[in-house]
Amino acid sequence: MNEIELKPCPFCGSDDVVFGAALEDEYYVECFGCSAKVESCNGLEDAVAGWNARAIDRDAILKVADECASADVDCVIDWTERIRKAVG
């Protein structure tokens, strides 16, 4: 893994996320904001993949929420469909 890219914390949104090795064969990714943590004994790549996995696309949901908050009442009518599209 040449360059390790970590997504923000899925719980608190913090970018203060680090990775490392706790033991010789135990790797982790941890958020300093809320202490959320992923551990793996299958290598650093596995810990990073676990951290970066998302059930939903947080950025897409926040974008839809921002659009709805700044739009007129018509946005409220189709919010369900827009959120479904945002999460894929």
C-alpha cells in the first residue's frame, strides 16, 4: 500500500484519524475525536479497508440534507426519493 488514505470518522466526522500497529501482527485505525477504532490481525490494508468501508455515503447524505435545508417546501415532498438516490 503506497499511500494510505483514511476517510473521516463515520461517527463524529473528525479528520483526526490515525493508523498503526498495536502488536507485531495487530493493526488498527482510530479516531482521536471519539475513540472509534477498527482492528485487524490480517494486516494494515485490512484495517484501513474496514475503516474506510461505509454502509452509506455520508457526504452524499449531507449534500442532500444541505440542499433540502436551503430549498423551498417542494423539497420536503421528494426527500425520500432524494435520500434513496444519495445512498445508492
